[in-house]
Amino acid sequence: MSDGIIIQYVGFEAKALVREYRFQVRLTAVEPREFTLAIGNDAFSTHRVRFQDAPDICSHRLHHELAVYANHPPETSFRISNEELDEYRISHLPKAQRSLYPSRAARES
């Protein structure tokens, strides 16, 4: 993906089966293109994805598509798969926190 690209989140629309997230991609000297990425409503109702994470998930996918196709993907609509949702969730799990103090068992050893 080149440095002369601007990706702007435009908004979302809740539909019967999916929530569609819209992005506008602008390249220098080229008309802006609009991309739509959809996540099934079942992913939200089953807590596979949080509403506040959905734009970020879609943005990651759009960046990937732009990188693969040198900023000119042949399609403008994409559906986020369950596998992509799982990968995102796993990559954003909180890291295990270290305690400043050793556990009681560790101190007694």
C-alpha cells in the first residue's frame, strides 16, 4: 500500500442479516472509491465480535485487500468470515499481567 492513500471510515448500516461498514479510499489523482465490508448479525448476537471492534476489523481487511492488489482490488464488497473474527479476537486478547509481588507459594519455596 502506498503512502499517498487515504482511507476514511464513512459509517455503517444495520440490515436484516448483516451490518455493512463503508470506507472511502482516495488515491492522489484518482476518484475516490467506496468499499463495503459486511459482518453477519449472528456474529454480534453470539458475542464473536463487539460492536466497537467491527470498524477496526473491517479496516484491517480493507488494508489487506489494498496491499494485495496494489491499491486496486477488483471487488468493492467483502464479507468478514468467522475465521477472520477469530483471528482478530485472538490477536487482541489481553496479555497476562505480571504481579509486582511474587505469589505466596513462590516466596515460601
